[in-house]
Amino acid sequence: MQLFRILTPLVASALLATAAPLVQAQNKGDDTLLEMQQAFRKGDRNKLAQLLPAARGHALEPWAAYWELKARLGEAQPAEIQSFMQRYVGSYQEDRMRNDWLLLLGQRRNWAQFAEQHPSYRMSDDREVRCYALLIDQIKGTAPATVGDDVRSNWYAIRDADDGCTHAAGELYGYKKLTALDIWRKARLGVEANRPRVVRNAVEIVSPDSLPLLKEVLDTPTKFLLSRATARGNARQELVLLALIKLAGGDPDGAAQQLDSKWSVHLTPEERNWAWGVIGKAAAQKLSGSAAGYFANVTKDSDLNDELLGWKVRAALRAGQWKAVGKAVDAMSAEARQDSTWAYWKARSLLAGKPSDTDRAEARQLLEAIASTRGFYEMLALEELGQRITTPPAPAPLTTEEKAAARANPGLNRGLYAILLGLRSEGVREWNYTTNLHQSGGMADRELLAAADFACQREVWDRCINTSERTKGFIETSQRFPTPFRNAVVERANGIGLDPAYVYGLIRQESRFIMDARSHVGASGLMQVMPATARWTAKKIGLNGFTADQINDRDTNITIGTAYLKLALDDFAGSMPMAAAAYNAGPGRPRSWRNGPVLDAAIWAENVPFAETRDYVKKVLSNTTNYAAMLTGQPQSLKSRLGTIGPRDAAAPEVNKDLP
């Protein structure tokens, strides 16, 4: 049985003490686990309880027991929860249950029991739990001086409505550790994200009397703004600002007109700057030429958060305003300035125009700090420094002992077992916990290398890649950029005039080589092909007799995916960034996004309005460059694959006008 081949003696000994009868029992146990997963997803507590005895002794018993207890956690007694955690001590399921219990204790305001359990919580990656813990420290008088900053940063990072950080923020506002502006800014973020509950929760803390008006602000912002002549008092000013933010989401020009003609004089400088920042962002996301002008109305960049400043940089890049690029990056938080995206563009801003020796020195320092083969801007930094992209030297080979330690790790084994059984979500979470969170700081580089090797050998490519990507001191290219199905991919790509490195770069981003991958929108297989796209492409290339159920066949998926990619590439005159954008977001959007000035393709990619597609294009192109270096053994250039992007030549025929 395939699943047994991944089990080490440590995990399998109880299962394989005898021969065939236990294999049959394990097969039955596998079916039980799959049934229990479905019952858990449906909330069928009775079925979970009924099936649990049959899962006892199975390698994945901790999951079965977790599902059964989690489904009724609200009614479980503390002693039962403690017993579960003792039985599975050291496992992901123990820590996951403690996380769930801490959230429940926080919601119940059971601070004593929360404080008792929290020190044993190893993952420490739940922002709500962090906020509860910080609040308890504040109540006890042991909170750090940064307690307000810590709660605020965790609260702002949570997109949806929550209890933990919202409650902590309300309490800390009472303790005067958070200001009214801190709370209102959370409301602003909620309006931008279209999360009305988040907005209401924040306003209820700082101005409960404003809740009746808030509904009008969120439902009919234009009516709210037109029906009022003034905004006296801080709360009324903030409501006007919330209305402007809401309006800007759909109509940035209308919001700008309202702000400029009527409301600017009624707002504080900080509120005005935030309003112009949001309007500028909304315009930039529409690739409007007015975006840079709206951002120019911001009189103090430090009044904006990193998200708004990022869009100010993008608008300035599109407009060729290099000084504005540098100023906006300078106003970002220290953490944001260290991000390779903004470090690269800050360096480019210093080198624009007529740089001084000081500018050149600062730019070189920024570029040298990020230059590597690890990502898009890291590669561009290498090229700015006059270097090309080559395959980094491989680390020292793993020893027999290092490999054996990975193969003896129960968490890694359970993770792989679950993935190969079909419990991919559970397996991935257990694997990630084992590599990243079980011990503080996660596994060391050599441990990660051995864990990645374990996954590679079992052809669980996504865990192989993601685990190897976490090493900091070296890069193992063969793990990060594997080439499964090499004959099929290379032969098909070469046969239709595609660069095999480009195909591999796209597959790595689309599916991480998971054969049965399926996206939330219904794309399937290695190259994540949509059924309608597959049918169109099959007809286009004369693939007779094609049916939708063939999409998950490896060779058929590669045939159709590469054919569609080639058709997209031809349609966009060989532009790899635009073809990648078309593959991810459909061809209509990049056809629209190319309109406007002719841009360096790196600037064009950074201005892609959709975060997913923006990230996708950059990763596909950096993947492609790494694969090309590995497959050819020759130095490569990312810049040469980018080129420039601008409006389509009206005189040139549209190659595939009906490309779906």
C-alpha cells in the first residue's frame, strides 16, 4: 500500500506489527478518517462520536480525536480538554486544540484559565490570542510599555470582525493606551475593506452615539455628504471621512470633487491627507491618470499607512515622478522599507535623473542588501548591480543521519500520510506546524533541507518547495525548482515554440505540481485550466474527442495548458508578463491594463490592480528565470524577459481576438 511507504518505524510500528490483517485494518481505518473529515465539515457530532472508536490506533488518530472534540468544544469540560492535550502532547493537534480553547476562554472572559494555558501555547501565531494575552497583562499590571502598539498592529492586521483584538482595543482605549484616532483608523480600514461589522465595532468603542448615522454613511455615502452642510466635532468629521472613503471605492473622482469643493475645510490636516490617500489609491487601482495628482494633495506622507503609501509609489512610478517615489518610501514604516519591493524602487529613485555620488552610494547599499536569486526584485537588484542570474552553489549534501531524523519525525510523517490519503488541508497544516512552529523560530536550515528532501522523495512537491524556500543561509535549487514530468513538459513546450522554463515557471506558481489541484473557481490540474478554456483550446488546436473529465490527465492538462499559454503569448506579441497576467486574470484585463504610457514592464507589473495577479506575474517571471538558469546552465536576465509594455499597435492584427 502506498501510504505505508511513507511511514517510519516510529509511526508505523503499532500498525505493522503483523502482516496482512493489519493492512486490511489500516485500509478500513483510512476510510474511517475520510468519513470523519466529511462529518466534521458538516458538523455531524453524532457521526464523529460513532466513528471515533474505529480510528483508535490509526496513524492519524490525533486528527480523528481532534475533530470529535472540536465539534463539541463549547460543551466540553476542562478536564476532558486537558486529557486530550496530555494524550497527544507535543503534536500539532494538541497545540491546535489549545489555540481553540484559548479563543473560547477569551470570548468567555475567563482570564484566570486563559493565563494558565497560554504559556504552553507553542504556535503563538493567532492574533486574537495575542490580543487577549496582552489585555490580561494590562489588567495584571505586567504589560510592556508597547502594549498599545502591539494590540493596534495585531488589530489592524485582522481583516474581518473579531472578538479578541476588538475587545482588547476597547479596553486599552479605556486605559488611555490607545487614542481615538487609533480606533477611527480601524474604522477607516474597515470601510476600505468593505467590512461593515469591523466599522461598527470600532465606532461603538469610540463614539457609540454615532451608530445611527453610520448606517447612512455606509449605505448611501453620497446622500450623507450632500445632505449635510458642516461637520462639527471629531465624530462628525470622522463620519464624513468614512463617507468619502466609501464613495471613493466606487467613484474616486466623485469623492475628490466632494472633498475639494466642500469637505476639505471641515477636516483636520490628517483627515484630509488620509482622504486624498484613499482617493489616490482608488484612482491608481483604476490606472487613472489622475491618481498621482490626487496623491499630490497629501501634505504629509507620514499621515498615510504603508498600504496607501505603496499605492502612492505605484502611481508615481506610472507617472515617472521619481522624487515622489523616494519620498513615499521614506515615509513608510521601518518594516515596509526593508521589503525588497520598496527597497528596490527607493534605489531606482535615487539613480533617476542626475544622481550624486551620495545617491549612488545609498542606492548601491540598498540593492546589495536585497540582491539574490530569491525573488523578482532581488533578481532585478542583481542586474542593477551588473550581475546576471545564475544557479547558486548547492549546500553540502545531507548526511544519512540528517535524512533519518526527518524520516523519523512523527509530525512530518503524519503530514505526508494525510496528504497522500487525500486529507491535503490537514496534512499541509501539520507539516507546516512541524517545520515552522513546533519549536521557536522553526526548524534550522539543515533540518528544513532534510524535511524538504523527505517530501521531494515522496513527490509531494508543494511541501518540498515551500519547506526548502524557508532556508536562509543557502539555496537548494533542485528542491526549490523541481522539474517533474520533465520529458512531457520539455517535449510539449519545444514542440509548440514555448520556452520550457516559462512553462515550468507557470506550473510552479499555478499548482506546485499537485496533479489533482483544484482552485476555488474550478481550475484543475497541473496548469490549472478552467473547463470552458479547456474546451475552447482543445477545439482551437484540433484535439478531437476532448471531454472535461480529461483535464486532470497529466499529459492532456499539459497539452491544453501549454497551447493556451502559447496562444496568449502570441496575442500579446511575445510579452511574458502580459501572457502570464492573461493566464491568471483572463486576457481582457491585461488588454485594458496596457493602455496608457509605455512602461518598463517591472513598473507595469507593480501597477497591476489585482494583488493576486500582481504577485502572480512577478513570481512566474522570477520562477522562469531561475528555471532557465538551471535548465541551460547559462547566466540569465530577468530584465530581458520583461521588456516594456504599452498600448497595442493599432496597425497590427489581433492574433487571437476570441481568446477566452
